[in-house]
Amino acid sequence: MKLSWKITLLVGTLLIMVVLVGLGSYYGSVELLLTRSASQQEQAEGRTTLQSIDQFFYERLAETQRTASLTVFASALTGRSAAQEAAALDAMKALQEADARVGGIELVDAQGSVRVTTNSPAGYSVSGDPETADAVRRALQGKVGYTDAEQFRRFGGPGVEFFAPVTDARGGVAGTVGIYIPLTAFTHILDNVNAPLVHLVSAKGLEVGNNDHAAPEDILTEDYSGNPTFQSIQGSAGASGTVVGRDLHDSFDAIVSFAREQGYRDFKGNGWILIIEATADSVYGPAQATARNVSLLMLIYFALASALFYIVFYRLVIGRLGLFAADAKKIAEGDWSARVPEDGRDELSDLGRAFNVMAEKLHGEQGGLEEKINEK
């Protein structure tokens, strides 16, 4: 086999090794893409979970509208007699007992004063609570109003309250009925997300709920508005996305997936954000392990290829050239019988045969010169 073909074969072998290493690197890249796709799965889970929460609130909104249509409430707001208010209170208590998700019901007149309530003494004004006052104002305009998540002292905990207009016999708005839903009535939905750390955060940056089942008194006390990761989420466009940074408590490097509240039918939502946190190691760890393994294989392949190249090149070229040099030196020293190996059909074998022919001719000429000298 010609030397050029042998070198070509050697180079081809090295290229095959490079291709194998490249395939290993490609595998690592694919795995990295696959791990990143996990965040897309979390975004999808987040959107589904938020839709379930919004659907829950839409049902509470519709229930509030049905409750407001009860004539006993219109009678209590227009007649304002003790008997009428007592009848309204009995109806409220019956409604609350029938639905464990309801934490309280109150009847508010057109001036914003609470006339009848199931949870605290009546007679106070909602004007001191801007969120509630705004929701009542919308209901008094004939629309449905609802608050953001907030602490309701009169109901004894955090929640959301829905208000629907109560109309009198002439079709005018006599007041509004409010139904309070504690946050604990729906935050169990967060358990449906298959992730270790899940946060439901209001648009203001207050934690509404999480899958750690925090005590009610801890809800709405965690404020993430100054957190760089939350600020990045707020500045991001789109219904969902991923942010790489620190977790909301600045405890570890995290891959943070999020989904924004979109509302459901007549319930337009409050702009809440579902945030799912995963440690960077858990997301990128498998790909990084693959990359390390590929790097190790590259080193092994390179070492083997280098050793193979040295052995083959030394045997094919360096060793044989060394024989040529040694035999040439013998001839220079007068040993005309020195010959190099000429087996094979590559270029060095051709060179060896040419060298031996030359040595033979030189030997013959040298012998002829010696005979002439001896004759004289």
C-alpha cells in the first residue's frame, strides 16, 4: 500500500474520532435543549393552574350575582326595619353554611355603610378600605366589582371579596351584597403544579399563596416588589416566560418560569402571576454532566489518537528513515555491503530500492577503481 494511502487512512481514522466526539457534543446540546423545554412545560402548567383559579373566581362571581337577586336583601336595604334585616341575616347565614368556600357575606347600602353582615357588627363604612370601596362603587353602578387579595380584618384573614348590585322593585340599585372568599379556599389548586416551589404573587408583588401551605397570617406579608427577578418578570412581555437569576428569596441560582393571569369570561382577573422556581443545578445538571463526560471522552480519544499516530508514523516513516541514515553512514565508512530493507510498495520502499541500486553501482565502481589501481 502506498504511503500516501496509509497517511490518508490514518487521517480518516482521526476524522472519524472527531466526528464521534462531535456527536457526543451534539448529544449534550440536545439534552440541554430538552432540559430547557422543562421550563416550557412549567409555563404550560402555570397557565392551566391560573385558568383553574380564574374559573373558580368566575363561579364565585356568578354566585354573588345570583345571591344579589334575592328579594330579602332588597327588602332589607329599602325597608331598613329590624325584622327585614334579621331575615336578610338568616338568609346570609344559610348561604354561608351551604358553601364552605364562603367566609362571610355582607349587605352594603348606597352610602357605603354595611347594614347586615355575618361576621362582625354592622354599621361601619367601607370607605376606609380603598379596595373594597372601589369594588362597592362599581356594584352601585350596576356592574360586578371585586377586590384584589387583601387582609380583611372584619372577616379575620386574607381573601377576595365580590360585590353585585341589589336592585329594588323599581329596578334601581338599592345597594350591594358582598361575598368574601378566603384565600385558603382556592390555594390548594397550586398543589396541582408538579414543581417543588410555586408562588402565586399579586401584581403589587405580594405573595397570595404558595405550595408550602404557609399559615394564613404569613400570606400578603411577603413583598417581592423589590426583588430583581420579580422586576424582570414584570418587565417581560407575553403571557408566560422564563427568567434566569436568583430565586424570590435570593437563596440560590434559579430557573424561574412564570405565567400571567388571563381571566375567565366575565372575571377579568387581578393581574396575578404564578411563579415556578427550580434550582439551576436541577435544570442544567444533566446537561452539564453530559458535557463533562464528553470532555473526558475527548481527552481519551485525543490521547489514543496521538499514541496511534506516533506509533504508525514512527514505524512508517521515522524508523525506516533511521535505517536509511544508518546504512548510508556505513557506506560512507567503506562498508559497501550495507543495504536497506526494500520490502513493500510505498514511496519509502521505492526509495529503499533506489538506494540499494545506487549502493550496488557505487560498490561496483569502487571495485573497478581498486582493480585499476592494483594493475598499475
